[in-house]
Amino acid sequence: MNAIITFPPFQSSNKEQIHFTISEFNGKQYIEIRIHTVSDDGTINPTMKEIRIPREMYSQFVQVAELINIDKPQVNLFQFKNEPVII
């Protein structure tokens, strides 16, 4: 994987960061979201925790992500016939 664009990471805790990258592999672009750990000496290391989606699926990913809302914990993301089920 070759990184095309690397965005500034989000600090999720004092020991973890979330990194966002657009990369390319075999001519196909991907959006990668990966957790990195921060050691006591400040070294940042990638973990195995990663989501990688094809870039052309970005809008579908955003549609589902928008359903996840802290203010609406009753949203259930299980799908039936491609429609979210609200409980």
C-alpha cells in the first residue's frame, strides 16, 4: 500500500490515536482508518485494528456513519432489505 494522502490524526485517548489515510494498491484507492498506540516515550506505532474500504464506497460508508449518533442511541444498524431498523 502506498499512502497518497495522510490526514492529521485524532487523539482518541492519551495512549491511542486514530489515523486516516487514502492509499493505493494495485491501481485501486482505499480509505484506511487505523488505530495507533502512543508509547510512554512518544513513539507512535500502528496496531492491527484497521478498517479499509474502497474509495468508491465512501458515500455508502458515510451514509451508515451518519446513522451512528450519540444523541440517538436507539438506532440499530442491523439491516433488513438495505433499510436500517430503528428500535
